[in-house]
Amino acid sequence: MNTPLAEKNLRILIVDDNHAIHSDFIKILTAERADDKARDMESTLFGTVSEAHPIVRFEVDSAYQGKEGYEMVVRARSEGRPYAMAFMDVRMPPGWDGIETAEKIWEVDPEMQIVICTAFSDYSWEKIGKRFGQSDKLVILKKPFDNIETLQLATALTEKWSLARQAKSQLENLERLVEGRTRELRAAKDLAECERARYLALFSQAPDGLLGIDAGRVILEINEAACRLLGQHRDEVLGRGLAEVLSRAGAPSDIDLSGASTGQRLLELSVSRGSDGIHFLEISVQCTTGPGVPSLLVLRDVTQRKLIETRIGHAQRLEAVGQLAGGIAHDFNNLLTAIGASAELLIIQPDPETKSLAQIVLDAQKRGTGLTRQLLAFARRDVHQPTIIDLATTVAGMADLADRVLGKQHRLEIVRSEPLFINADAAQVEQVILNLVTNARDAMAEGGTIRFTLRSLTRAEAQFMGSRLVSEKQALLEVVDTGVGIPPDLHSRVFEPFFTTKARGRGTGLGLAAVQGIVVQNHGSIALESAVGKGTTFRIFFPSQDKVPNQRPSSSHPFRSNEKAADGAGKRLLLVDDEELVRGATASVLRSGGYEVRVASSGEQALSLLNSVGPVDIVLTDLAMPGMNGLELGERIRFAHPKLPVVYMSGFFEDPGSGRLGMVASAKSGHFLAKPFTKDQLFHVLHAAIELVGHEALGSP
């Protein structure tokens, strides 16, 4: 392919000591062609010009000695206008000859084409070949030379120089491209190696187990976590089939991966870890190379999740049992209230046999009351009236009762220091102490020691000992016995309702369930530590309080009978309760005390009676009623009749966490009775409520 004329290098150097030779070369290489004259004549005669062939006119420079020619070559290269070729005489005395000059020129311009012109046989071709080797840039032209031959040589060699320069340029460009691409590939390779190193590091150090498999489900890679989870060594897994490896770990052999997709959970399996017990593994697909072709599987230990799910399910079951127990206890309290009220009416009869039977009924009612209180404590629906109490004083006050429960075979020790103030229901705390003493006594059939330790703890100390509270200061009640202890596999069940290890008829299974219910209801935490043959330790934690505020005695505690309290003569009382048995029995007791009783079965009916029948001196209402509850009724009454006292009664309160019951009990016009109550308690609370209103009336301006 010919090089375009504009891109050709047409510079030629003539090196010869004969001036006539220079003139000949210039005529040959730069003179006009005959066809140029013919075209000019054609234009003059006919006014037309035929298409001209490109005319090559060379740029010719002359040097008369070899050294001069060499210097012109050096200068031309430095100027960026190199010569394409040179015609060079062999003999150029007195300086360098043509052969030496060619050698010098090729040292500075190895691309230059050189034609050696000679009329003598100074150098044979063999000598020149030995001097230069097999050079493709050297041509021999013997004098006298033909003009056409000379012109063809000039055209061919300048074309060759241009083509060689183009080839070199393209080669250099190609080399640059190759070098650039090579750098890119090296960078990509380095990046890929870096990414693979990072991948391998993440793969090997991942907390979850990872399995890389091919389309044939052969394991190609496995990390340490997967080996640990499967209980197999790396060498036992690599190159093995997935089904074989998983079946060794306990998975079914027919795992279906045909529809596997990214994120899909394949299966769960249980793996025995010896002393660590059973662990549960979940296997899921992380990556796929196509439909049903997983390439990366994830193994995750879900033992803790399983345990949490089990605990949640257990808690939900206990919640359901608690709701059932609370509902049953509420209904029982209503029945026991009616039974107790009826028995107290019978016990005042003169007939001894009637008195005896009534006392039996009252004793049974007391036992039933204790059982329902246990149920309500477990369900956390017991009547809850928290006050600031000294835990140490409360425990010490229970010492005599605890000694009677334990008997002479057992010894009670109490270790206490400074007062420990907590915000809790004193009666419920006493119930906790009594239940724990009873539980310890039954665990020490042959006798033993039960020790109560009370002390103040920091949050860190308490949490180290098992507390789940976040209070900075906490009060500890630690109960330690020297009994037979509890096996570890039963630790999680000791607080379940109706669970007991005692012989049939020796326990209800509600004691510890009630303890936990009471502790949680009073914002505390309980921890168990026990081992077979080493006794049992219960640790109960409560948030500490800084000081004891003044407390008004609760009207829900039992009171001794007195004639003044029982005298309701002339007092008009409105009794409100949705339970017919409770209304009837309570109304009979009230009438026996001289009260004029009006009854209503709902809050709405009570308001209607107040507006239609006339005023009353006091209202006694149940809290938990369908429709308008007791609290709402009391608020409506206080709004319409601010001086009318209201006494509340209930077997349990629906929302102990709201604190509204405490507000009611502490309000000036509000008093509370826990069902079932005695006749003395009923009369005392009513009398106190009426007296309080009378004192306020006398003290008002």
C-alpha cells in the first residue's frame, strides 16, 4: 500500500566529492517531467487538462565530504527533519570514505536508507556484507547509473523509510496499548487477588458457618465455623457430597435443593455436642448460580433463638394460666365473701350446733381465702397497696411466725445490718417470707437451718448475684436452706404454677409461683441457686428507697371488733355489686349491724337510685363490674356529691400496673376492702369512712 504523498519523507542527502555528480542527482530528482510539459501544451491548445499522476519532487541537500554529511544528518535529526535516504560515493579523499561515513550515520540514525555509489571495485560485496552484515537499509549502485534506475531507487527507498516509520509508529502505539492493557490487567489481577484475599479472610473468619458447593453439590470450601458447627474436620468435608456431610451431622439424606433460591431456609437439624448438649443448626441458601443450583450455604447456630422461642411460648402459656387463675380466684373470692358473710351471721345464733357448723364453714373459708390469694399472687392480680417499708424490720417481725412454721427440728437465723427501705406491699412481702420458709421446711425433712440475710447492694453487685434490675441501689433478701437441693433440670420449672416435687397432698404447687408473682408485681427480681445435696438459695432484689415518708394506715388490714364500729343504726347505705350472692350476703350482714341498705347491681342503677330514691350516708361498691366499673362510679358520685363517702371492694384489680388502686385507697373520700373480708373489717372501714367525712365537716369554715 502506497503512503499518501503528504505523509512521505522526501528529503535526500547527496554525499560525493564530485560537484558534477551533485548536479546530475539534482536534475534527476528535482527536474520537471515531460508529462508536465505535455499537460501544459494540452491546456494551451485544447483548454482541457487530463488527470495528472502525482509528481514526486524530492528535497535534495548536498555534502562533499563524509564528515560533512554525517554532521548534516545529526543536525537534521535534532531539528526533527531527518533524511529518508542518502546517495553516497565510496571514495571521497581526503576524509571518510562512503563505508565509514555510512557506519557513522547509522550510529545516529539507524533508520536511514543508504545507496553506495561507486565506479571502482574498492569494496567487493562480500567485504561490504561482512562490514555491515545483512542490512536491509543498504543498496549498491554502480556508476555510471541510469536516471530511471536512480529515480526508482529514490522513490522506493523514501517510500520504504516512510512505511518503516509508520510501522514503527504503529508498533510503538501498539506497544503502548499493550503496555496500558497489561497494566490494567495487572491492576485487575491485583484487585481480584486482593478481593479474593478479603473474601477468604471474611469466609474463614465469618461467625456463621459457610459451605461453598458446585453444581454437583460437592463441597469446595468450608470455613472453621462450619466445621465446628458440624463437628467435622476440614479434610473430612472438602471434596465430599453435601448430602453425605449433612447426613453425618444428623440431617435427612434426601435433601431437596431443586427449588432452592437465595435466602431460602432449607432445613433445621440438631447436633449433639457431648457435654455441651444438643445444638440446633439452621441451613439456608446465600447465593445461587441458577434456579435450584445453590453455590453458597449458610449454617447458623439457632440454639439461643430456639431457647428464646421456648421461653416466650412458656411465658405465653403461663400468661394464659395466670389469666385463668386470676379469673377463677376472682370468682372464688366473691363466693368466699358470700360464704363468710353467711357463716358470720350463723355463728351469732344461740344454738351451739349451729355455732359449731358455722365455725367449720369459717375455717374452710379461711383456707380457701389463702388458696385464692396464692392464685392471685401468681397471676399478679392480687390487691396491691405498696408503701415504703423497712424490709429488715418486716423480716424480723415474721420471726415468731416462721419459728412456729419450722418447728423445733429447724433453726432460723436472720443476718441484718442497716434498715432497707423498699416500696412494696407489706402483706405481700410477708406472704413471700412465709412461702419461702414453708418451702425450706419441706426440703429439710430431717431438720436443718434456714438463714435470712439482708443487705444493701450496688447495681453491679446485685447483677453479679443474679438481679435483673437496673436500680443503682438495691435491697437483697437472701434465703438459704440446708435441704436436699433442686436438680439442675428442674430449675426452669420451680416457678411454674401447680408444679411440685412434693408427695401428693403435701403441696399445691403455687407457693413459689406466688413468690415470683409477688416479687415481680412489686418491681423486684428473683434468682435461684441450688444443687442436689447442697441446699437451695433464693435471692430477692428490690429497688432501694432513700427514706420513709409518712404513711396513713391502710384500711384493708384486719381490725378488732368494737361496738362503735358495728353501730350502723340510722345510717343509709347503698350497696353496689354485680354478683347476686355477694349482694345478698353482704346486705344481710350490714342490716345486722343496723344499716338501712339499698342495693344496686350496676353502676348505672346506683346513680339512678341516688337521683330517684334520695340521699344516702355512704356507698359500698365493687370495683370490677361490667359496664360502669366502681372507680368510674366513685368519680361520678364525688362530682355530684363531694361529701358522700365511697368505700371500694374487690377480689382483684384489673390493672395493677396503673397505680389507680393506690390512688383510690389514699384519697380522702376513698377506702378499700379486699374480698373476702370479715364482718369486723367491713364495719370498721364503713365507720372510719363516715367518721372521716364528719371530722372534715367539723373542721371546715
